[in-house]
Amino acid sequence: MKSRFLEQWINDYLAERRVRANSLIITVYGDFIAPHGGTVWLGSFIRLVEPLGLNERMVRTSVYRLSQDNWLESEQIGRKSYYSLTASGRRRFEHAYRRIYDTPQDTWNGEWQLVVLPSTLGSPERDTLRKELSWAGYGNVAPGVMGHPSPDTETLQEILQDTGTQDKVVPMQASTIGALSTKPLQDLARECWNLDAIEATYSEFSERMRPVLRSLRSTRALDPEQCFLIQTLTMHEFRRALLHDPQLPVQLMPRDWSGTAARALSRAIYQITWRHAQQHLMAVCETPSGALPAAAPYYYKRFGGLETEPTETETAEN
């Protein structure tokens, strides 16, 4: 039996929030379809997302646009269309969802990754590279220079390769000299990444989602479809906030950063809903070979590790 509170919350959310179809479909593909091989029959995908307010026309239009943007590719088998993640789309998902589900860095040695964009770089390439770097948490630390306080050279190299700019920009490494926690560094971080706006977004997210967590914890028998919808909307909102968050080292962040509470809230909701949401996903979606394959091992490492067995509290509630 479906929770009346959760049903009303879902309806209110979809009525009040202007949810872009492309963005929501990316959330569903990244959170659900990608771990199961990345391919799904479009007809079953339409059924999956219809309760999220996306009708058939909207979905078909969005997957076409995502194909044009090299996120998805299609294959026709008989009368059915199957959409899969492209290699580029999969890498972009991995970049984004690594930031969402991996534990943020809690130590920093003062190392920075910098990218100098010469004036000779063409405008289309410059815009594409800036967008990709921004998704990875880079900020404009100086005119024509984007940077991030991270030792993650591998991600930077992948971005430069994917955008075809590895021979057109100047990637560099730099190190902070002196103390790693100073007011000038914190002022630079606040200026480059607009931390005040990001913190307000996190606070708004937590305020919206706390009643959902309370309801989930008090519901005796959770409905699989509701869990799918709640998990999708939770991660959609969290992703929207997080993808503007550069996930800076703690030395550069304000005290009592609201993103910490938002992440804990997202993890708590995910831990309660994921098994039921997976049950609904497997019941609805199809591939050319039939049912979706089992989730890849990395799926169970999200948020530091998903519980594979019901907790004592969940067992008691059911």
C-alpha cells in the first residue's frame, strides 16, 4: 500500500518544481540504467519515467536531443528502439557520479590542478572545455585559468582527451606555499566558486527532504514504485546542488558546511529506498536480451557501501 504522505509529496514536488526532461532523464540513466549495462528498450523506459511527469512525446524528444549531444545512441531491433550510453556519455556519467557517491576528500596536501586556456583556443572548444571542467569542480581562479585543489590528474587528462584539447591548452600542477588553511585561500575559494549560493542550495535541499526521510522511516511497508520515485527525485535534487559544488578540501571550506548534512540526508534516503527501487526497475525495464542484467559491483559501493541486507529497524518495520 502506498504512503499517502509520500504520494502527496511527489505530486507537490512535480507541480512546484520545474523539472527539465533532459536533466531528469540523465538522472535516471546515471542512477539506474548505467549500473545495469546502460541499455534499455525505449518503451519500457517511457513506462518507468511516466509517473515523474514525463509523457511519451517528452521522452522521445529528450532522448533524441541527448543522442545529438552524444550522451546516448540508438539501435533498432525489429519494431523496438533501444537506447544505450555512448562511450563518451558513460565517461561523463562516471565523472559526475564519482563526485556524488564517493566519499569527499578529507585531506589535502596543497596541490592544485590548473588549466591555462590560451587566447588561440577557439570559442566553441573553449566553451565546451569550460563546461566539462566546471562539471568536474573546476573554477576560474584567474582570467584564462581554471583550477581545482586536487591531485586527480587522471580525471583532468580524460576531460582534455574527450574534448580534444590536450594539445591546445596548458595543464599544470601547482602547490600552495605555506599554511593550507588561511583567510586568503578561503576568500579565493568563496570568490571563485560562489560558496554562499551553493550553501543556500544545500540548505534548501535538506529542508525539503527531511520530511521524506521521516516518512520513510515510519512507513511499515514501502512501495517499490514510490521508492523508485523518491530515490530519483532525491538524487536529482542532490545532483543539481552537488554539480555546482567543487568539493573543496576542508581547509578551504566554511565551518558547518551545509553540504555535509545534505550528503548524510541523501545517503540515509538511499539506504532505505534502493532495494525497493531496484525491484521496481527490474520489473519494468527491458533490454534486447530480456530483463536488465544485474547491477555492476561498483553500484554497491555508493555512499561508502550499500547495505545488502535489511537493517534491524527495517526488519522490525516490515
